Amino acid sequence: MDIDFAKLTEYQRYKLMASLIVPRPIALVTTLGPDGTVNAAPFSMFNMVGEEPPIVMISVNRRHDDSLKDTALNIERTGEFVVHLADEATALKMHNCAVEHPPHVSEIDMVGFTTLPSTVVKPPRIAETPVAFECTLFEKMETASRKVFIGQVRWLHVRDGLVDTETWRVKLEDYFPVGRFGADLYVKTWDRCTTAGFEP
């Protein structure tokens, strides 16, 4: 089957790409509104980009009326944000942060997360998540449908015991992040194997 992307609508391209390029890690991003409200929203168009400098990327889509989401507005205004990775224990609250609220309403309060002060940026971090990257804006680009933000990681918080600081290895046996699959589906990461697991 061959598909000419030039003949598809924006929506059709989105549905195909978002359902085929899976599973995707999910960034649960906190930012600060102009009145100090803590905004939290998940984005699955997210990934690590490099380590020198240490940078991550999040892609924030526009609303149907072409307006910008609170996360994009806040990052553009402040140049700061915190990227969290949700695990199985925090996945439902992460998902519920996607519900739209007015800018003065904090998703943190609505879903029952708690926050802790960040170290080098003003947006707080979410206490319950296993990982939080404090980021400052490194670069951005804009497309017709999205704002793409490249964040430089300035500080990392990880759950106690998750990292072996002698080897700088994550103890993967204790780390169970969730990923985004197609449509409204997620994946768990407990089913793991080496390449030997794919041998016929």
C-alpha cells in the first residue's frame, strides 16, 4: 500500500503518523501562568534530542480555533518548564491533566497531584512522578499546526533508589513508565526482553 501524503488532509496525516509512530514517551509538562497558576499537561510528541547540550523536545498542537494552549503560551513567556515522566502509579492522573481548564484553574489541583519547588526554574515539579527534568528554552520552531520547543535540561530529579550513581545506570527493574499508543490506548513497559526474545 502506497500513500501520497500530499493528497491527504492534515487530519489524515496526523491520524496515520500518530498511530504508526508508537509507542511514544509522554511528557507531563508543568509551567507557570501569568498569575502564578501551575499548569500541567501531557504531550506524547516528545523525546530526547541530545546530550551535549542535554536537550529534549516537546511539540504542542494548536487548538481547533488556532489559539495556543496554556503550555505553549507559558513557555514562550517565561522560557521555563518541567518535563515529568509518568509511571503506572501516576498514569491516570497524568491522563486526566489533558482535560482543558481555564488558565486560572490548575490541573494539579483538579487531579490531586502535589508539587515540590524546583531547583533552578520557577515552575514546580510534581512530587509523585518518578522523573522530573527542569528545563529552560533552548530553541523553538513553529509550523502551521504546532509550536515545537527544545528545552535544555538544567536539573534532574529522580525517585530515590532509581539511579545507581556509581555506574549512572537507571535500575530498570524498578522503572515502569507508560507510553502512548494509537487512539486512546496506552502501553505498559513490564513485558521486557533482549533481542533473544525475538528469535524464532
